[in-house]
Amino acid sequence: MKLNEITQKLNLHQFTNQEIGSDDEASLAYCSDMLSCVMTGAGHHSIWVTLQAHQNIVAVAALLELTAIIITENALPDEATIHKANQEGIKLMGTSEKNFEVCGKLWEIGLRSS
Amino acid sequence: MTDIKNHPITDAVAENITKVEELAYELLINQVMTRDIATISPADTMEFVANLFREKRISGAPVLNDGELVGILSIEDLIRCLRAVDLFSAVNKYMSTQLITVKEFDPVIEALKTFVHNRVGRLPVLDEHNKLVGIITKGDITRGLLKKLTNEFQQEEIRVYRASHLFEDIISTRTSLVLRYNIKPRDFIHGGTASSYIKRALMRLGASPQIARRCGIAIYEAEMNLIIHSRNGGIIRVEIEPHQITMETIDDGPGIQDVDLAMKPGFSTATEQVREMGFGAGMGLANITRCVDQLKIDSSLERGTRLKMKIFLKEQESFGDSRGNRLEGTP
């Protein structure tokens, strides 16, 4: 599914300032707030749902080549985190909803576990 | 410079625009301007100018009086003159004396801005003593930028080519490349930086994405262990050989009390504070085991911990041509 569509359907906002192009897609997602679990579980180009918002999530996402991180419950990444995400080409999205709700919606629109 | 509203910009285009803009600040006007220019004097006749423009195939020329720039004459001025059938008049009757100039040591972006704000086709370029040293047109800028872009692209190609052929080009009994990184304790901000450098180096050397990813994950966990647990930080040492990658982390304490227990998924000694950041899931060593072919942990409470991870490369994954880079008859 196109990231654009996911962004619209889940009403996400982007912290980073990257253009979401037509080739930005994801069909898999992973949810955890433990970084090592993400390292194990999140596949290539998937979406990661977490309420962590510190700089290290970008390092993890970059190493795993994830498409985007959805930061939940209004957690705010700081400037340095956003800057690093822009550098690495990782899209940081935000929502007020909880991990569980975001995952439910992602499942509903057709994404599956990575 | 770019109309963003009307043309949706893809990431690829955006990258190029940034690159070109960067170059426009980097390139100096005197690197792209035309130096060898035809000049005219105020007393020359317009007929002379018409012949000059036709012969040299140019559409404008600066007007110099005793070496001083006093005006500029463009093809539009010549057309005005032709319409008035006034070819025997002097240049100073038709030249434009409202001069817009640029300085030779200014970046190209200054000339671009000037072109955007003024309807002129060429700009005289002056040195620090206000002497004319050249002419710059939009065409000069386009050519200069294109040349520079091509050069940079070729240099990156050469860099990747050189890196990926490192192991083929160098012949020795045993060739290896060693990368070292110093890791500071509790430096969460830079957590993962060394790992991403290592991953990038492997990609440049021509490793398959799978191998680079496995190395990246394993070394990330080890790097975070140094940041989270080590007393004084530590060292990451990666040795890349054609047929294997050896990754080591070395610290001087506090050491792992029970290595078997530490290996168990879910076991962690991380502090509450570190756990809140999402570390300390107790999956680090388990993740490493999954990613590497061999893991050796040597730890004691006196000396600290030494982690040695190895990934063996299959024939088709190995760096360089694994037969060509070793001396005959050696192991």
C-alpha cells in the first residue's frame, strides 16, 4: 500500500520534511517499543509503530531500511532526531492514537505482520 | 529558482535540485565565465559591430574606453540601430550604460539571482579593481554546472569501483581491511553511528545487502552494549577479508557475571532508565547469535568483555575474486 494512502487513512502528520512519493510503499508493519525486538522482527521496508521518539529509533530504522516510523500517543521527537531522520531518509510520522489502535487500523487497511 | 507549486517534486528530483543548488554556491563565477571576449570601443561604428557580431557569432559585447567598462551593447541595440538605418553612428549612441555587473570571485548563485531580477542576457564580470575580466551568460552557468555534476558523478563511480575492487587489485598472502571505532559510554545520541558506517563500508566494498544487513544488526547490538553497559566505553574492530568478516568489541569492564544467563533471551541487567528508552529487552546477544555464524564471548569481572563475531562468506558472496587475490600455493 502507498504510504500516502496510509498517511491519509490514519490521519498521520509528518515530523520530517520529506516528499512522500508514489514509490514509497509498505505492506508490512511491526510494533514494539523495545529496540532489540524491532531489530529481530521488523523486515525490510516495513512500518514501525512505537511510542519511542528518541534519536536511536532512527539508527535502528536506518540499519533495517524501514520505510517509516509511526510515533504514537503524541510523543515528540526532538530536532536532532528529525534532522537525522531527514538525513537517513526515514519518514517520521505522528499520531495521538495508541500503538494498539494504530496497529488495528493498519491491519484493517491490509497491512500484515513483518 | 524552481517552481515547486506547479511541479510535484519527487525525491530523486529534489536530490538533484539540492545538488545543483549546492554547486551554484560552490562554483565561482570565474570558473564558468567566458574569458576570451570581443570588446568594442564607444567610437566604433555600428556597422563594425554588426560585422563583428556576425563573424564571431555573438549577441553582445562590452564597451571599453581606455580599459574602463563604460557600457554594453546587445543585439537588441543593434536591431534598434538597423531599424533606424543608422549604421554609421557610433556605438555610444546605442549602448546601454546602466551596467549590471558581477564580481569574479562571487559564487555562481549571485549571477543566477541577478539574471532572475534583471532582464539581461549577459553580465560583465569584474575583478577586485573593477576591471573587466569576462562575460557570463546563462549558457555559461548551465554548461559549468553540468560539467561539475558529471565530474562529481564520475568521481563517486570511481570511488565505488576502487572500493569494490580493493581485494582484487591488491595481491598478498592474506589481505584484510581493518576498521576501528571508539565508543563512549552512555553516548546514546551517537548510538548506531559506527554500525551504519560499517554497513555503508561493506556495501561500498560490494557486500550483498543481506550480508551487510546481518553485520549491521549484530554490530548495532554490540555497539549499544558498549554504550549501555561498559564502564569506560570500548572499541569496535572490524576486519574484512575476502572470505569472512570478523567483528569485535572490546571493553574493560564491568564484565558479564554469567555468560550463559546473559545469552538467554529476555535476560537483562539494564537499568530502569535505559529500559525506558526501549533498550535492555534482553535480546541483544540473542539477536547477534541469529545474525552471525560464530560468536565467542570472553568475559571476566577483572578484565572486561571481548565479543568476537564472525560471518563466513560463501564463494559467490566473497569480496573480490577469491582465487585471484591470493598468492599461489599459500593458504
